[in-house]
Amino acid sequence: MRAFYQAILEPDGASAPVLDRHAFAAREGRKLTDRELKGMFASRLYKERVSEDYVRAAADAGVAIHVFQATVWVVWRRITGSKRG
């Protein structure tokens, strides 16, 4: 969770997305099972792809990665009515 720590410590300098259950679920567009999440966290390739997708989307939106992810997180929770991803 180094990216999470960095986003809090220096939000304006954060460049790496925080990869957590919310980031994965929002990217997949559905709630994920614990088994699916375990596989995703274990896959270096999957995490790299998710990271690249978030960085690209934030750049396309013209906002910092931490701002983009915070927005995604709030919208995702509203859509799903859930605190979990």
C-alpha cells in the first residue's frame, strides 16, 4: 500500500494509483468475490494493467491520479450501495 501512503503524504506528487478492492471492482464494473480478488492481487500482470488503465484514464480526464481514483471510489460506492468493492 505504498501508493496509498504516498497519496496521503503528498497528494499533489502522487503518480501511482492505489490498487485495492475498490479499484479492481470499479475497473471490472461489478462486485468481486474474495477468490477473484485474491487472484487479482496475486497477478503482477493484472495489477500492471489496472495501474496503466487508471493512469491513462486520469490523464484523459486531465486530473491527478489521486483525484481520479477518489472520484471513481465515490461513484462506485454510490452505484453499488456498498462499502465493499
